[in-house]
Amino acid sequence: MNDNGDFHESAHLSECGSLDMYEIMKALHDTNFDGHIRPDHGRNIWGEDGVPGYGLYDRALGIAYLNGLWEALEKNK
């Protein structure tokens, strides 16, 4: 977040932001979380013209990424 309160949407990979998505998903998995998980925000990509912060394509990529992390955690029990 910038000093003025604005923020920049980043890609979902941990290396692109300030949070380790694998560790977050691992914590949820390790505590047997059984609720809903979804990306809250996304970038407008591939020429999409929508409300800033709510890009449909990037949120779809985000949920695919989270599903992949969850599957890896399930397979490594």
C-alpha cells in the first residue's frame, strides 16, 4: 500500500507480492479449513476493460493458482 492509501494489484504468485500464498494455503490446509477460498481482487489483463481491481481473467487465474496449491498440499499429506 502506498502512503496515500492507494495500492497496486499484483499477480497471485508469492514472488509478485508481499504475502507467501503457499504458506497461507498451508496454514488453512493444516488447520482443516473447510470454508470458501477465492481471490478477492485481480488486475485487468488481456485488454479487459472493467472496474479496477476486479479483473475477471486475473481472478480466474488466481483461483486456478490457489486450487493448484491446495491440490499439492493434499497430495503431500
